[in-house]
Amino acid sequence: MKIDLLNQLLADREAKRQVVLATDLASGEGRLLYPVEAESSGDELLAAAHRVMVADKSGIVELADGGKVFLHVYNPPLRMLIVGAVHIAQPLSQMAALAGYDVAIVDPRREFASPDRFPGITLIDAWPDDGVDQFAPDRRTAIVTLTHDPKLDDPALIKVLRSDVFYIGCLGSNRTHGKRLERLAAEGFNEADFARIYGPVGLDIGAKSPAEIAVSIIGEVTEALRRPARAASAAAQ
């Protein structure tokens, strides 16, 4: 690999940018592709890079002209920030960790956010907006708010709606979610922002218990990660 290409790849990884290294198998020449917004670009190689990036799976692709290219995916780690150390957060944090996420929980209430209740999970003892800043979410981050308390959930939402996280989910009934959107509208957010929020959070599978609700949330987060267009369409309905 040429030194300038290697230096750029290292810089991209340090900046947590999603990047794909495309190597022409005939010539050995490599180039870096940034396919985050490439679904409708019309570029065959970028579209292929987008597919392997979403799948988190490197591999060889054959282009229409017969050329073969190896696409090596460099994705930042998956991360999840949970706002609220409530009952649902216990199974959700464990399931998310098993699914490959680096998980943190932000909650200033120490009686809830304790190592005894959340063994092995990073706990951020801060107000949620400060906790979001500490966590520094990126394109590979999912955010889930669980407290039902506007004083805790809303400051986090105001922060993450101005970021490029791939998933924002909020616990609460349709009525609760409607009031949430009214408060966010008063903060200057619009319908395009609201379309990014999965609320009520989780797939509609009839979940009742905290563990079942956690399953529904993990399922929805997975769909948003692996099938973003389908997940966005479902969320808008």
C-alpha cells in the first residue's frame, strides 16, 4: 500500500469515518471510497462499497466491465448510548453488548446507575446532554432514551438530533411521543428531524416485559443498521 494511501486510511480511522479500501485485483492499485451517501449515486463501485459497508463484510466484487475489486471495509466500532438506568436498560445493555456494541448508560441518579445493577457496563454520571458530549456519538452510534422524564430525555435528544447517529429511539406511548415532538418543535426542530426518531421505540411484536421490550429495541436497531431504507420507511408510517 502506498504511504499516502496508508496515512489517509489511518487518519480516517482516527476520525471514525466509514471508509472502504478498493483494490483492483488485476493492477493492485488501491483507492479509498466513502460510500455513506452512495445508494443513489449511480456509481457502480460506490454502490458495491455501500453494500459491503452496511453488511460489515469485506469481499470481492465483479464489475460490469469484468474487472474484479477487493473491497475491504473499515467501519468504526458499533456503540450504543442508553439514556436512563431504568429496568429496561438492564436487559437492553446486556443484549446490545452481546450484539457487538460498546454500551454506555448515562444517568445522574446514582441510585439507579450503579455497578451492581449494570455489571461490566460503562456508566456516565452526568446530566444527559453532558453525557452525550462525553460519549461523542458518531455514524455508528445508536441512542435510546428510556426515562419518560422530559428533564432527562429531552436534553439528550436535542444534542443527538444535531449529530449523525444512525438510530434514535425513544420509549413512551404514542401520546407521550406526540408531546415529545411538540417540545422539540419549540426548540426549532422540524419534520425531517422527527422522521429520524423511532418512537414509540422498538418493533411492534407485542412486547410486555423489560426483556421482551429490549428484544424489540435490539431488533429495530439492527434493522436500522442493516436495512436503513426499510427501517426509515417503517418508522415514517
